[in-house]
Amino acid sequence: MILPTDADSGFRLTPEQLDAALTPRTRWVVLNAPGNPSGATYDAGTLQALAEVLRRHPHTWVLSDDIYAHIRFSDQPYATLSVAAPDLAPRTLLVDGVSKAYAMTGWRVGWGCGPAALIAAINSVQSQNCTQTSTLSQLAAIAALEGPQDLLAERAAIYRRRRDAALAVLRRSPRLEVMEPDGAFYLLPYVRGTRDDGDLALRLLDAGVATVPGSAFGAPGHLRLSFAADEAVLAEGCRRLVEALEAGR
């Protein structure tokens, strides 16, 4: 079951939503923060409220997807469920990788941290699907993790500048409602008056702008934009998007 979120909740799962959705058949709850495509994060208080719901459903495990953890724009400490609710650690799986923080998407290296019995079961399944991650990829990931880490803050600062530059252009359009993301490198503007975001995304290609329809992420009427691009190219793309909307495309 996919639980819909919206701009009113900051695209965050609420404790009330979670409580209403959990049943005796629920096996896993997946939390992704910062989220793709909203960039939403959870503070410690919200995570503790979600944890309180989960405590009433001891059969339910939690997958905490922290792949964008190092791409955040707040100075507040990063909050995870394992820190906010350590008693849930025995049924929490944290997943991460090098693809986002270290810009190593093509190396295909990730990992899971959780209870030993769960990791053993994952290994049993994974070993029958893929013999191993390539040795070269593993060595590259080790170099990234053990090397200088100051680049993470530097890259986050660059993404923040790009985010702000894109927002400055997009907010010139009266047709766009754009929430400021807390992390990741996506914007998810709502386009007023749009009946079919898929059709709009196709028409925007004629203006030289590539977007992804929000309906692909359960957010109809929105467009997903990535600001993992050169700032000048990003600004030009946003300008073309605003111009196309003003022209009635």
C-alpha cells in the first residue's frame, strides 16, 4: 500500500495516516528521507510519534531509506528512526549507498544495516540473485567512505545554491506552487490548472525542458525537476519552463 502525502503535510507521512493503514498483514513500513521527489525530511519529534504507532504493531518491520542523508540543507542534526526510537532497532533495516552522497550512481554499491538474523536472510536471497558486487566497485566505495569527507558538506552547499537559484526563477510564475525541499536534489512544483501532468511534460519537451510527471510518484498535477545540473543550465531550463507556462503550454 502506498500512502499518499501532499504539500499540506510537507509530503511527510503522518502518525495518523500510519495508524490507519497498519493491519495484522503489514510486514514492512518504508520511510525515505530526504525523500524522492519531495526532498522532505522528518524531525526527531515526528519520528518519535511514528515510532509510538509502530510500537502498537510489533509484527511490523521498518526499512529506513537514508540514501539522501548527506544531501540536506538544514543545520539541524540528521534524525533517523533508529536514533529517535532505539527500542525499534531490533526490527529496523537501514539502507544506504554511495550513489547519491558520493555521486557514484553507476558503481551500484549499497548496504543494509540491521539485526544479524535479518542480514543473514538477506544474504541468502541475494547470493542466489547476484554473485557479488564487482571488486572494483567495492574498492571504489571503500575509497569514498574512508577518504576525506569534507566534500559532502561542500556538495550539499552547491546543491543548496542550485535549489535556491531554481526556486528564484520558478516562483516568478503564478501557475507554480513550489515547496522548498529540505534535502535531496529535486523540486516538485504543483502546476495550477493542469489536468494531465503527463501531457504537460510531453509538451514541455518542445520548449527544450525535460521533466517527469508527478503522477509517476503519486502526485498528479506536479512535475519533478532535478537540480543536479550546472547552475547556468538549470536556470535556463527553469526560465524556459516559466516561459512555456506563460505561453499557455
